[in-house]
Amino acid sequence: MNTIEVLSAGLYSSIQDRGRKGFRSFGVPLSGAMDQLSADLGNSILGNSVDSPLLEITITGPKLLFNQQAIISITGADISAKIENRHIKTNVPVVIQKDEVLSFGKLIYGVRAYICIMGGFDLDKALGSYSSYDKANLGIPIIKKGTVLSFNPNGGLLPNANSRIKPNASLFGENLIPATPGPEYHIITKKFFDQSFEISRDSNRMGYRLSASNEFTHQRSILTSTVMPGTVQLPPSGDPVVLMRDCQTTGGYPRILQVTELGINTLAQKKPGDRIKFQIIP
């Protein structure tokens, strides 16, 4: 059997895919890879379906022992990946031999990286998706020390290791987040777009809370209405919240903006303390 043993889990590591579609009417979040552009890139490098499950890691990566040879790719954030004592590149196919350990070191850029494996992880779906959503016990539990992951024999040839796909650099360096007007867009003014917002430590896969120095406090409320990943809510505190992949399906705060898919991917690679600004696009 082809397995990977988790020797240490890192900060937050979970199995994800492109999300759990068709269950929002039951209150089930979409979930899925936070930076879906980088996730799709990883699977594409290996010739996998973009729907194949992958391992999303955050800021500090795990340490993984492979009990069989595998071909992997690592995309998204650069967390100084290495096999044994050999540093490896991101965005290329890499062979890891039986009994070798994949580990990570210093964070160079970004926040979330994706480990894809040729042939895919061997997992069961829950409500049509491989994605882990721990609050509802969907998918396999969040990765921890001792977790064992199975993967399918790749049965293929190593893709051209000399060809390196260049990722979208704007995901890591851009601080302008593209968005379109939300249903309650009218409650904000141009001043909102002149403001630089700091990403709070109170940010996770459900949402990113932004610090606005109480400049946008208000007393408005709405009937509980539909929200989705990318919805920007404005609570009475005046600190905007950008909903992310694990967000709830309804909410009662004004929905001032809707961040684009590219904007969600870009935010997924920002860490607490980073500053962003919103930009309305046509």
C-alpha cells in the first residue's frame, strides 16, 4: 500500500479540492483550496484532474515520510521545501523515493502551499467532495502527527522536469484586491477605497477580518441574506470582514463588496499584518 506518514503537521494542514458544491441550501460551506489557482496549477503540472484532492499547508509545512516512491509538485507559497537535505523547486514535478522525508523551512513568500501527488490521494468523498471541513466533520480530520495518507500508484512517467510553469506573481506581491459592488454598496463612500486595511490575526479559512481604525462604524443592519466566498461584510464595528472558502451561507451584516475569484486567491496568500486596498473593477 502506498502511504505517507505525517511526522509533524505544521501550523494547519488539510486535504482540499475545488470545493463542495450543491449543498449550500443545507448550510454547508463550499470549502476547497483557499488559493484555487495555485491548487489547479499543482494538479495540472502532474497531469491530474483539477478535481484531484491535494494537501493545503499553511505558513509552516508538515514533515512527511513516504513509504513508496511518488511524483509530487508543490505550488503556491514558497516554504523552502526539501527532500532529506536537498532543497527542491516549486512549480515542477519532483520524484521522492521510498523512505525519504519531505519537509519545509523558512517562509519566503505567500502563506499557503499545495502538495499534489501524481495519481492523487486515495480518499473517499463526503457530500461530493474530498475537502476537509472540520466544524462539520466532513472529509478526513485536519492533519496531525501520526495521520497516514494513502495515495494511488501513479502508473505514469515523470513529466518534463525541465519545464517550469511560472505562477501568477500578482498572487504574492499585489495589495490591490479587485471587487465588484455588493447589494449594500451604497453605504460606503470613496473614502473606503482610499483606506489601507491591515489583515487581523483573527483571520482564517472562514474569513479575513480587516482593521479599519473604527473609521467606518455604522448602525445599519439587513435581514439575514445570502453570502458566499468573497462577500465583504461591514459589521457595526466598522472593521470589514472578507468571507473565505469555509464561510457560512447567510449573514446579517451589510454586503458592501464582492471580491472576485482572483481577489480571493490573492487574499489567501496574505498573512496577518499585511495591508490591502480594495479596487472596484468594471
